Amino acid sequence: MNVQMGVRENIRKQIDRLGYKGNLTRFSKDAGISNSYLNEILSGKRRFNEDWLHKVSKALGVQPYELFADEPLVPYSKVRDEHAQLGLPADNFESIKLFDDPLSLGPGNEISEIPPSEYLPFLKRYLPRGYKSDPDRIVAFPTTGNSMRPTINSGSIIWIDRKDVEPKEGEIYAFWLVDSHAVTVKRLIKHSKRYCIIDGDNKNEEDRKSEELRDFPMVIDCKENEDSGHPWPIRGRVIWILNRLIEMPKE
């Protein structure tokens, strides 16, 4: 199921949950939403945008990012009790550590010794095979900045597989930048035995001039990292992204 189709199905479920039983005309009137536009969205004739998603989610009484989930997203500490009440088994989820920033992935850090800010539920069916063979193989981080828009928005949550460090062009990884002693999440554009080229997905001309992107595309001398036991400066691959559509603050 693609993203648009999944969101349409979730909107229908939420409308039914509110007691409209598929009566889109009545829901549209009560919510102040164009009935024809809603029908075109739900029939697949039109693609929704972020502004419309904010409006319909507010009418449904849910957070916008909840419409992207196959199952309710709640803090992991509440998963077992709340999902039991909803008839959803907590066994469907794995507890994943959420850290404040990706700097925890930098060399010299033992991530198992760093206390997480909280735990997040992650659907087990999206976890790679054998992930439990290494402690804390999968970790999560909030994102900041717009360098990876529209793939990853500021305020998103990303899950990283720390074991997946084999370079594959086109994939998104967390990279250790030796010169700035920082971890950055970027797409791998090109790689060879000695060098790799990384860049953000944001192609906006003005954004490219900002401090966040002005040094990209960036060429990294991967051989510099061989002494650390990591011949590639890859600290893990991004395996899942939750673009939290956060309502903009009112002026």
C-alpha cells in the first residue's frame, strides 16, 4: 500500500470512528471542508497536500502524522495497556531507544551506555532480519534543519540501522564528518574505494546558499577513517522516516 492510499484509508476509518459511517457529505459540512475535494482525495482522483492534511486532521481530532500510521502511535510505555484496550497486541511492536541527536553515533561513543530520552514503538515487520544479534542495533533520532527536504522534514523521527554500513549509492546514511566532529544525515551520491560524495535532497536555490547546505555536495576522504575500524564514515543507514507534520505556530 502506497502512502497516499494508506492515508486515504486512515481518513475513512477516522470518519467512521466519529460516527459518520461513511457519510462524507455530513462530515464535510460539519468540518467546513469542501465535499467535492474530499471525495476526489478519497477516490484517488486528486493528491492531498500538507495544508489540506492539517485541516482534515484537525477536523478528525488527530495529529497529522497519525494518518500515516498503520496502527496508533503512542509512547512505548503506553503501548501495552492502550493497545490491549484497542485489541491491538503490543507484541507487534519493538521498543527502540530515542536519542536527542545523532551525535551519539560518533566514534568513541558506546551507545549502550548513553541514556535515551525515551523509547518509541516500532512495528516489528519493518525491522531487518537478525537485528537482535547486536544490542541497540536500531536507534531513533529527531531531525532538525531542511537539508533533506522533502524526503525528511525538520521535526521528523528517523530510525537508523547501525549494522547496515555497506555503501550503496542512492541510500540515506548517517555520516561521521571528521573535520567538524559531527554526524550528518545525507544521501550517498557516489562512492569509490577512496572517496564518497554525499548531498542533501533539498534542491531549493535559496536553501542551498544557507550554512546548512553551502558545503554540499561534499567529498569525504574515506581512507582517513580506516584507523578507527570504520573504513567508511558511515554510522548506519536510515531505514524508516516518520515525517511529523507539526502545525505551524500562529503569529
